[in-house]
Amino acid sequence: GQQLNQSPQSMFIQEGEDVSMNCTSSSIFNTWLWYKQDPGEGPVLLIALYKAGELTSNGRLTAQFGITRKDSFLNISASIPSDVGIYFCAGQLNTGTASKLTFGTGTRLQVTL
Amino acid sequence: EPEVTQTPSHQVTQMGQEVILRCVPISNHLYFYWYRQILGQKVEFLVSFYNNEISEKSEIFDDQFSVERPDGSNFTLKIRSTKLEDSAMYFCASSAQGTRSPLHFGNGTRLTVT
């Protein structure tokens, strides 16, 4: 099946620092999404990307859909304590009628004051 | 903002017992999903459901699993005879359309099989 690898697996950063994480796939996707998961909760959508090359921002978050359609990155600027959590990329192939998502392995972000 | 709600938040059951996990998707959404996440691992697709039938299912979704939309608001996942390895967080999700329509997830049901 399709595999999505995220790096880094985990990171400790200082409050105020910028963060960058990425996701690579062995096959192409038509849509890339980035979700954040807090402990005991479900994934919450951060950014959706629908076109190769697309660069989209949501507040301090910026994500890009790689032109090969096999990768995506997420940047967080000026991190704050509430950015702590696990960030998952997810790829969608848009076959059939429903949106089956393949999730990445996750990047655990921890922020130190 | 409308949200997907799941009950119960935690279910403990004995091996071999049947469990039903319940979800109320966002009201105007038409596509419904179940995903699961084994502790410390990534989220995995189980099944998608549209127009009262399964659209797609993964190899995890074997004959022990079934889904149902018994009325206009609920969407359920049944595991007929639970195994230890079914212990996981089960997330329900819904989307307005099938494609180009982000999935919105509930907070999950933690299933513990003893």
C-alpha cells in the first residue's frame, strides 16, 4: 500500500522558533492535508492543498504541495506552547466517490519555554 | 462550529464480545468514515460509506466489522467478536462531498479489549 513518511519523528524547539516538517510518499496524491492531534482528541484539519505547487497559509502555518505530487511540507512560524501536539500529513487520491486518506507517521512537536 | 460527536469516549470489553461504537456526523455531510489508531501509531483507514452503502474498505475491515446508518443522524461501527488486537482509538469522520472536501474527525472512542 501507499506509505507516507514524515520527518522529523519528533522535535523539541524553543518558544518563538520556526518549525519545519515534511512528508514524502512513494506514490502521488491529488490532495495533501495537514492535521494536528492533541492527546485524547481526534485529528483537527489545519491546511488542505489541492493543486501541485500550491502554497497555502493559515495564520502562522504555511504548507506547500510538492510539484511531483509526492511530497508536502508544513512550516510553523514563531512557535507557541499551544503548538505542542502531533502533526500528521495525509494524502488523498480521489478515486471513487469517497475521500480515503492515507496518513503519515506523524511528527511530535514539543515546545520548551 | 458543527462537529462530529462520538460515544462512548471509552469502552472496555472482553475478548469475544460484540461492541457498537456510535457517531453523529455533521448534519449536512453525506460521506462517513471510520478510522482507527493503535496507541502510538498512525491513523488508518477502515471504511467509507455513502448513499447507504460501503464505498471502500481496507483489509483491516474484515467480516467481523460492519457499519450502519440506522437513522438520519447516527453512523455506527460494530465489531462482532472483539480480539485483543482490536484495542485502539476509533475515529469517525464525515465530509460534505466525496472529493475536495476535507474530513472532519470526532474525538474518538478508545476501545480496550481485555
